[in-house]
Amino acid sequence: MWGFYRGIQSRMERRSIRQVEQAQNRALETLKELDEQLYERTVSVDEVTLVPYLSSHIRKETPANPNYVPPDGRITDITKEWVM
């Protein structure tokens, strides 16, 4: 039941995103028809106001758990053997 619900939710989210993209494209096309110069300034990349992004500041691993007890290394085979 949960998978069915999540599937419906995902489709609704994709539809909403698609509608927003279409509205944005229509607005840009209208702007292009009204004022070509303003359109070019709108879609151009502004190098001055871009925020620099460095991924080296993000932790890439979780800290060790001090209460973790590692297994002793013995493996118990619980595989069923099927005999004919």
C-alpha cells in the first residue's frame, strides 16, 4: 500500500515540476517577444553574484560509534540444504 501511495505522490510531484517549467518557459518566451535585451540579461550567467561552492567543507563520512562491538569473526552457516 505504501509503495502505491509513494508512486502516486512521485507522479504528482513530477507533474507539478513539469507545470512550473512550462510556466517559466512561457514567461521567458513572452519576455523575449516584449524586450529582447531584457531577456538576454535575464538568461545570462552573472559571474559577480554567484556564490562559490566548495564541497571539501562537507563531511563525507560518519564518525565512529564508540559503543560498536565488532563481530568475533565466526560465521554460522544457516543455509538450508535441499535434498532430493
